[in-house]
Amino acid sequence: MLLSVSSSITFGLFLLPMVAASNLPSFHPSSCVGEAIPFTQLVKVSEHIVNITVDACPGATVTSTSIELKDSLLAAFSPHQKRDVLDARASPSECSNPSICHCGEGCTLQCETFSSVGGDPPPQTGDCLTLGAVLRQFPAAIGATFVNAATPARALSVSFQSCTVNFGVFPNEPNVEYCWDGLADNVVNVNNACIAPHVTLDGSCTAVSNIWEMSVTGHAPL
């Protein structure tokens, strides 16, 4: 499962520490000379500021201000340019590589509590709904999908205020291409089933294929 522990994100047995970073012209882990490392970055999406954490090549220049999504570290994880036509939402038609496409795949939702483990505040339902709305704006800026890998087995994360969504691929599994609007739907589903009705503080959803998992957890607001 994906857990949030203090200011880190845990996926399986792997720990993703939070490290300050800025934009790089070529930073995707596949292009690195040497091992990629996790970075965090403040990104502006319309009127909202979100915090992203992804793996990138070392050597970034630290910035203290937010940047546009199209210029962010996250943009290199999208195999598409921005979406100029409206594809079927959360469906395989959004993918660039059918062999690794998981858009539209169902997942098994589980209400769980992670936030109290490391002291992070629990996610607030309003922040999670806003996060879902923000994720739906990603396709127009950086493309409909993103590609995440099991090696290194770290979770990609996007946070808005108290709410964080984590997405990771289980160890020894192939790369996964997934759609931003599907991730947005998952955030809203976890919120509506677990967080809003106060069933648990957080929640997760594990793919039917058991290859990937997402979770919604607490985050200390920026």
C-alpha cells in the first residue's frame, strides 16, 4: 500500500524523501547519467499552487517560486503534447503506448488511515475535491497521460493544501501509462467513500491488475 509518513511517501518498502528542486531541460529518470533522485516543486495551475514530487536527474537548480505546469518536472512524465482534441475520458484512447496503458482500468477502493502514523494532518474533503479539479486541468497543459516506472519504486505525488494523491507501480512490474483524468476520478472516489463521510482519514485504490496503486493521504499545507 502507499503510505504517507511524516514528510515522506512510502511505496512498498521504498521511501521517497522530500527534496527541493527546480525545472530541468531534460530530467526524466530514463535520461539520467547515474541514479535519479526525488525532487519537489511548486507548480501553478490556474489560481492554485500544488506541490509535486517526482524522480529526476540530479543537478537541478533550486527555485523558491512556483512555475507553470508546462515547465515543471512533471511535464516530462507525459508522452503527449497538450491535448488539443477531447479524447474519451479515462479510457485507453488517451494512451500513447497501448502495451503499457492502464487508462480506464478499475481499482479496488479501501478506506484506510495513514495520516496519524507520522503526524501529518488528515486530508480535508474540500482540498481533495479541489485537487481532483486541478488534476483535470493537467491534460490541456502537459498531455492526457503520464508514465511511471517500478524502478526505482517510488510514488509520484501531487498535493494541494492538506490533500495528497500518490501513484506508484509495484516492484518488478512493467512501466505504467495512466491518465490524469482517471487519477482525478480516483481522488474524488476515495474522498467520497472514505474521507467526506469520516469512515477513515485516508484511502487507497489498488488496480485490478495489481500492478499499480494510488492513495489519498494527508499533507502539511504549504
